[in-house]
Amino acid sequence: MKEFNYSTILNIYTDNLINKLRDFKVNDDLALWVPDENINLSVLNLLDSVDENEIQITFNKNQFKKIDSKQIINSLKDEGEITLNKISYFLKF
């Protein structure tokens, strides 16, 4: 299972965007990921970018509160099972 910390990868992406002209890769798994100000779209883009069967994304409390679980679940209902852990602030796909 691939695990990502949303804050970490977002910070790396933002730093690279500001400090590099090319090659915004956070790592090879996320080469196609483009974050969005809307965290729901950003998470969906992230899940779509990673070519893995199992993915876990950890969020901080504020980020997790902004996630519309119904939107995420409805968007991916035909693609796999989504688990949102409201205590540890992670999403597992």
C-alpha cells in the first residue's frame, strides 16, 4: 500500500512550483498530480494519478474537515472502496 501525507506532498509541490521552472515531481508516483484549491478535487486528482491498488492519504485535522466524504465516495463508487477515518484523519482507497 502506498501512503502519502497530504500536507507534505502539497508543501513539496508548492515549493517546487515556486523554486523550479520544470520537473515539479514530488516523486515518480505523483508526476501527474496537480493539486487544486478545492481539497475534494485535489484528492480525486491524487487518487487518479497514483497507479496502485491500495492508497492511504493522511491529512491534518483542518484539511480533513474540508473533505466532502459524500462527494469523494460518490465519485469513486464504481472504482473501489473508500474508508475515511475521522479519528486519525486518513482516507484509504
